[in-house]
Amino acid sequence: MLKLGVNIDHVTTLREARYRGQSEGEPCPIEAVRLTEAAGAHGITAHLREDRRHIQDRDIWAIRKAIKTRLNFEMANTGEMIDIATRLKPEAVCLVPEHRNEVTTEGGLDVANQIESIKATNETLRQVGIEVSLFIDPDPEQIEATAQSGSPVIELHTGAFAESYDNETNRSFEIERLIKASEQAHALGLIVNAGHGINYENVQSLFSIPHLNELNIGHSIICRAIAVGLSQATSEMLNKMAAYDTE
Ligand code: PXP
């Protein structure tokens, strides 16, 4: 079964737009955890950014306490975040690049150029029982580097696919890249997840990619929730994903 991880950063983006600097406010990310889990989500993803623009430190600890499924803690490969992760003990950490000026995570991690540092982080987190995944572009060099880094999981960046979706030629090209990337990663023994820019319309086009374990989806589910509520928005995505043929 193709699993769904719901990224709840966007819930706190909305809260921070009104309540930045205050110790509480709405909407509540814990309520989002409860509703998405009750609707069948397999995990929750949350990204504590260096600039704390959406998820705050208090949120991540409250999420850790409330969660019944799996916490996928997205973070930059920095000393501060490694320290938090080893104390937080999420089931998984997804290492992502972070640039202050980006609206959301824009490109994949350059694993090949920082392999020693990623190896060290992977080992530190592995020792406290955390599974590390690397968020990377569907690029053969980065996939090879991920396998060499000792990380057991990759999350393929589907942003370029999502952006090319309306142009058939570009879309086919991006899907082909993702298919090849997934095949290469699987052959190297990596678990393959995917995420970024996936929505209710484009998700079906990803079903030709083999070996997918989990999709991490945030923006489109939270947007749909405005119209139908978070429970139904989560169920609708899960219903679509049920058509994926896992081997
Ligand atoms: N996966 C990763 C690593 C991300 O950084 C993001 C965006 O925060 C997502 C998945 C979810 O992307 P979206 O919000 O576009 O669904």
C-alpha cells in the first residue's frame, strides 16, 4: 500500500500569519494531527525551520506527544537541528536544504558535495533509532551519493514534475526521470518516498513510478480542507492513492 504522510507546516503558516510571537493561536496543529491520523494518514511530517517561520519549537514537542503514527521530522543538516532530533526522537528525519529566502523547500539536497557531513549525521541519528531520508532531485549522481551516505531512504523531489504538469512533453520527461531515479534507488537497496507539489489532479501521473513507499503531501490537502474539512481532504487523497499498484 502506498502510504500518505501529511505535511502540517501549512497549518502553522496560517496561524503565524495572525499570531506570530504569541504562545497560542488558531488553527491548532495538534488538531490537524488528530484529524489526519483518524482519517487514515500513515504519518505526519513537520519541518522546524531555522527561522521558525511556521512550526515553532513548542509545536514539534506537542506533535511528538500527540502523534500515534510516525513523525517525519524535516530539518536542515545543522548542529542545532541534530541536537533537537536526538532529544525529540522522531521515527524519521528527512534532511532538506534550507535557504532563508525561499518560500518553501525549493531544490533537493546536494548530497554528493557534503557526503562526509551527511554520513556523520546519519550515524548520529541512526544510533538513537532514527531512520534518515534525504530529499533529493531525481538525479543519478545524488542517488548514488545517498546510497554511499548510509541513509536508508530517499524522498524524490517531485517539484519539477508538478511545475511541468500542464505541458505534456515536459511532464513526460519529468516522469521518466522519476521512474529511472526510483529504479536506480531501489536497485541500490533504498526505500523510495516522494513529495513536493503533489495534488489531487497530478497524483495519478505518479502511479507509473515503481517502488514508491510513501508520498508526503501538504499544501494541496490543507487547501482542500478549507472546502471540505481536513478529515475528508485526507480521505480523498488516500482514496486516490489506493489505485497505486505496489508490488
Ligand atoms: N516533502 C518535503 C521534503 C518538503 O519540503 C515539502 C514541502 O514542505 C513537502 C514534501 C510537501 O510539499 P507540498 O506542501 O507542496 O505538498
